[in-house]
Amino acid sequence: MNLSGRFHCPGTALHRRTSFKGTCRWMCKMLNAAAADRNKDPILSVLKSRVASNRRLFALEISSGTGQHVVHFAKAFPNITWQPSEVETQSLSSIEAYRQYHRLQNVQPPIYLDVSQSWQTWGGFPAESCDLIININMMHISPLACTTGLFHGVGQILKPQGLLLTYGPYAFNGSIVPQSNFDFDQSLRYRNPEWGLRDASFLTTLGQENGLRLEEIVDMPANNKCLLFRKDSVV
């Protein structure tokens, strides 16, 4: 007889310990970027006002980083199947940890994707298979080949009328303002001569060459921008 008056299930304690170990295993791999925590809601607000929430869509995030963005967006858009991607092994592990921890059915396992390589190597996506492509804080901390590869590949795999959203700091007509962005650009180029803020005029031309029209520039916190490109033609 249980003198405490409470029933005891022998498997309960074991289940709790097992669940805790499983949760801890994923939490230990979850990287956290302070910038991602700060900008995930402002970027989500841009998406909410421009992306349909009433029909099934497929979204590819290129350079997903820690995985904080994709799980945040996936919770807000359960109608979208999200495909995260990365080139770094540690980031791929972090993305998968976020996916497992949050148990989101609409987030696919992350894939390795080197944006500087031909789009045919991007996980086998067919031409015109993506409704939405997102790229956050990548262009200024990667070689120019990654930027040109991004636009060329997106021009191929984005559906007509599909949307490319890029986010980060940019130059405009050869000028970088405010001073904090200029200083940031200088520090990036000092660390790696292949890095630096990309000019929106250059990106506009690059988009046009790949069937992507710069539709809108949205001011964001911390002197960042969202550049929204629409695919108007088949490349």
C-alpha cells in the first residue's frame, strides 16, 4: 500500500530522465546569436505583410546561421514548409538542434549548401520550385562569389512571382551611412579583403541579370535594410 496516498508509476521517473537527457542533448548544440534575437521579429513583420498565410508554400533559407530565424518564422507561418541550409558543420548541428527542440513539423532537416557553387548542387532543387527565399546577414561577411552565386541560383529556383528577401547593412550609390555602418565596413575589409557591404545598385543590376526586380527597400532597426526582389520572368 502506498502510505503517502499517491499512486506511483514505475516508468514515469525513467521517462522524465530520458526526456530531460534528450532535451539537454539538443540544447547543448543550440548556438545563440544576439543579432538574430534582435532582428527576428522585425524581419517577421516584413514577411507577415508580404507573404501569404492561407496557402501551402515552400521557402528556402540560404545561410541559416544558428537556426533561430527559421524556427521563429516557421511558428508564424505553419502553411510554409521551411528548408534551412548552411555551409558550416557547427551551424548545421545548431539548426538541427533547434528543429528537434521545437518539434516543428514544417521545418525540414538542414542541408549543406555552398551558395558560391552552381545552383544544381543546392540540394537538388528543381528549377522554379521555391515560393520564397530568405538570406539574412550573409553578403557582407562572405566573398563576392557568394553574392553573385546567390542571385544566379535564386533566379533559377524561384518561381515566377516568387520573393527573395535579403537583410543586412548595404551601401547605396557608393556611399555608406551612417558612420557606424562605414566603420563596420572598414572593419570587415580589414578582417577579410573579400568582405564588405554590398552596394544596392550593384545588387539591383545583378538581380535584373537574373530575372529579379528590386521591388522594395524596407528600413529596419540598427541601420539595416530588407531588400525585396520579385521574380518577374523565367530565366
